[in-house]
Amino acid sequence: MMDRWLKVLLFGSMAIGLAAITLIVPAQGMAIAQQPTGSVPTVTGTSSGPVVTVYADINKVEVYAGPSSYLYPAVGVLLAGQSVPALGRGIDPDWIQVAYPGVSGSKAWVYAPYVRISPGARLQPVEAPATPTPFSTPTIDPTLAAAFIAPETPTRLPTFTPPVDLIIPTFVDDAGSRINRIPVGLVIFSLGFIGGMGILISFLRGR
């Protein structure tokens, strides 16, 4: 009889121990995570800002280090349909400053008539960067240059002989000699008159 009660007590103790272990230790493979408390912030997107896009009918557009194609060098190109962020507009409204990685300051300038600005974009005026220092002009050593220049022998000019003085004859009007001289016309007229009178007298006598 004692052995029977001992077996019942031992079996009961084992059953109580198993029940206690099951309640204290969670089942294998079950993950219990702490639930967050409070509100979880949501991530909202922000606008990317104004952009410029190269017109599709233009093959490519060169970008420059400043707002001029004469004072600043070209630093790259934008292809047809390519878009880049717009940073501002120059004092000359025909030039727009854009973000262009790979150059000094990651900024460059593009000619506005070649690109389309995003609708509603308002670009702030931007000062133009300093113009680049012009390249030094190389000087040529005069001694070295003289070695490649053939010497020229001076040619003597022909001598010039002045012509003989031209003598122009002058005619002197002898007015004093004509005062006492009978005009030749008067003599001829007188002789003609006398001859005519002789002919007239001869004709009258013949009748």
C-alpha cells in the first residue's frame, strides 16, 4: 500500500514540474518582440528643385566655366534630352548656372536658348566667376631667330641724271617798228583800186 502512494506522489510531482517548465520557458522557435509604443514617423519626399533639359532636336550643348563662350573655356557637354539641376541665372539672362559634377566647384554654365526650364521655376541671380588668367605668350630668343633668317644684301639704287634745262623761246612785239610802216593790206587795196580804174577807163574809150 505504501509503494502505491509513493508512486502516485512521484507521478504527481513530475506532472507539476512539467507544467511549470511549459509555462516558464516559451516554446522553441517562437520569437517574442517588443511592440513599439507611440507614433512612427513617416518619410515624405521633397521637391528636387528646378531643372533644365536640353531640347530633343539639339544634338549636344556645350557647357562653359562661366556665362560666356568667349571669356570662359568649355568644360563639357550635355546631350539631347539630358536634364541637370538649375542653380541660378546670370546677370545676362541668356546664361543659366547648372550643377555639373567633375569640374571645379561642380558648377557650370549653359546657354539658355538651348535648354528648357522646368515649369514654375524661379532662378535667383548668380554672380559670374572670375575670368581665367590668360596663358602667357611665349617669347622668341632674337639670337635664335636670327640664325634662321637669311641676310639680305642691299641693292644699290640707280643714279638719277637731271634733264637739260628746257629753253622756251620768247617773242617780242616790236610795236615801235609798226608805227611808221604802211599796212600791207592798204597797199594791196590801193593797187587793186588803181587797176580797176584803169580797166574802167579802157572800157569807156573803146566805146
